Amino acid sequence: MGEANIIRKFLPETVGSITYSEGCNDDVNKFIWSALGWDPQRSVIDVLRDYSHYFAGKEQAEGLAHGLMSLEKNWQAPLAANASVAVTLSQFQDMESNAAPALLGNWRFQLALYRAYYDAYVQSRLAEETAQVDRAMALLRQVDEIGWTPEPLEIGAPPSATSPNGRDPILLLGEARDILQQTLSHSAGGSLRARVLELGEALFQSIRMQLAVDRYRGEAVVRGSNLETLDYPVSDAPWLLTKISEIMRESGTAKQLAAIRALLRRTDPGPGGFYDDLGNVANRPHLLPGEGAEQDPEFRATPLTGFLYPDVLGSQSPIAWKRWAESLFDAPLKMRYTGLDTAAHYRLRVVYSGDQPTKKMRLIANEQFEIHPYVLRPWPPVPQEFDIPGAATSAGELTLSWTREQGLGGSGRGCQVSEVWLINTTEERSR
């Protein structure tokens, strides 16, 4: 449906078009584009029925057509709660179980099947890893529930690392570490993963599709070798494991406890504050959405969600720094806050990440207050803090606008923001 929206929007401004391919993954889109270029009013499902009938046969035409529609739904909502992923896999497994050998060897069917299994595997991992990260964090929160403070020692007495109720806080770190290590060494969805690898091999055998760099001689991860990213982090589990290991190496229980508490409160903006994870579509309430993809399919006035591909940060950063909101070309990326305390002072904490670290960005508040000029982002990413002028929030509202250097052209990317905290420093000082 996304491809259909694009051609229907731009067709009136053209005198014809041709289809261009970056590889086999474009196959269905090329047929949609060509068919709607001939007849823009034709329904997408009818085009997919013809496609499926011709390439998969009459018996599977209806099922494959609707399966292809379902694959698009897999990517149209946050993955964790997207029920379409399981439904789509069931549709394809039904076809798979009844398919003749000729269809199972058909690369177009294999490719759609690969997508269905791949999506389901990633969702399975996300659910399992998220649950285990929550378990590990719940263990660490017992530090605050215990209310541990170092007890005064008698001269010559051995140091005590136990809390008033007898729990050893350092054991919490060990238990949390064990949970995360187990999760990462025994990934969920093992059978799904095995089927993805089988289908990757099948696609290589049928059309020499190069889905891995070493095994199938793919050009690069960024050139479609997505088997290389099959086990990339989908949660904070690897990063959290790294942080726990660092804390366990701290000298002194007091330092360890302080580090645990800092870890637990990493995203906390404090009383009267706000936090946005801009790369997470489910947790960015202050991001201005622009016109939306349907009206603006080129995303010239609509923020995109970007991500690191391949992942160069690994376990050294939280998942939030590996994704971001971005605007393209000279368009600003905007956030808006309302209902602010008109008498309060605010400070901005922000993480600039992205795949264009050599591009400079500028931040303006309410279209008139420069928070910072065009500057390069720190790399690797780190949080930065900037004061917000009281005049910018005195009316109880605040608009933040980021832009990259104007007129650069190229891919248009470069204005990329991962996390934003708006901290009420008046409330912070009163604590």
C-alpha cells in the first residue's frame, strides 16, 4: 500500500516512468508500480492476485496475495505489540505446509517466507529479552527498597557489605548479570532462527541471493546482507550486562550502590520534567509529527525514524542511541512542550546519535533563542546539557527546532536526535 500511495501521489506530475531495481527485494514493488502506472485506480490486492497466480499458481494465489499484504502490516506498528507478525507467520506456514515442491523451490515464495519467519524471530527475541531486562532491573531496584547505607565500623572490624535486612547488595548485581547472560546465550525463537537460516541458504541455491557477507559473498551488510544482523541487539540486554560488569569492578560498595542508582534513573527527568526516546515511536510524545507519510511520502516535512545499520556501537551504548528521529535536507526536526511551569528554570539534556556524525546541527528555541550554534556531535554519543532561557518558557510553552547545515544536499540526512530530557531545575534544586 505504501508503494501504491507513492505512485498515485506523483503520477499526475509525470509523463510516464520506468521501474528501477536494487535487487530481488524490490520484486513486488516493481509489479505494483508498473500495474498502477498503467491503471492508477486498480486495487493493490488485485495486482497481487495476478502476481501470485502467475508466479505461484492458482491454488496459492489468494493466500500469497493476502500474505504479501500482511507482510507490510508487520512493519506498520511497534514490533513488541504488533499482533500482525504472528498472524502473518501463520498464513505463510499454512501455505508452506500445503505447498508443492515446485513452490517451495520458487524464489519469490521463498523470499516472502523468509520475511515472515525473520519478522517473527525478531519479535520473539524482543519479547524475551525485554522481559529478562525487566527482571534484571527489578532485582537492581531492590537496592532502593532495601535502603542500604554503609554501617559504621568498629576499629579493626572487617568491612560490611550487607544491608540492614541481611541481603548483600553486590549479590543483586551477580543475579542480574546471570539473568542477562542466560538470555543472550540462549536466544528465544531458536526454531524460527533455524528456519530463517535454512531459507537464506535456499535463496542462495535458487537465485544466488547473497544474504551474508562471508558465507554467500555479499558485498556488505548495508547492501542487503541482512543475515549478518539476525542477532543484533534488540534490547538493552548487552549494554546492561556491560554496565553491570563495570559496576562490579568498582572499588567500594558505596560507589557500586551509587552507580546502580544512577543506572536505574538513567532516563528519569525528575519531578516536573519530561523524557522522549525519539527513536521509539511509542515513547516520543513531544515530537511534532509533520504531515505524515501518506501526504509526504518523501519525508520532506515529516520526521523519519533512523537506526544504525550496521551497529557500530555494540554493547557500549543503550538501544536508544542506536535509533533516532531525523529530518531530511533543510527541514527542521521539532519538539513542542505545553503546560510548563512558567516560573521554573529548565535545562535540556540531549543525545545526538545517527549515521552522519560529521554533519553539524544547530538548536533554536521558539524560533528565536539559540541554544547552541552549528556544532559537531560528540562521537561516540554522550549526553550533553544546555540551559534553556527563562524567556523561552515564561509562557508555559516551548518549541525546540534542530537543523543541519543548510544547502548540503546529498542524502539529506544529518539532523538526528536520539534522546531528550527537559529537566525542571527548580524542582531539582528543591529536593
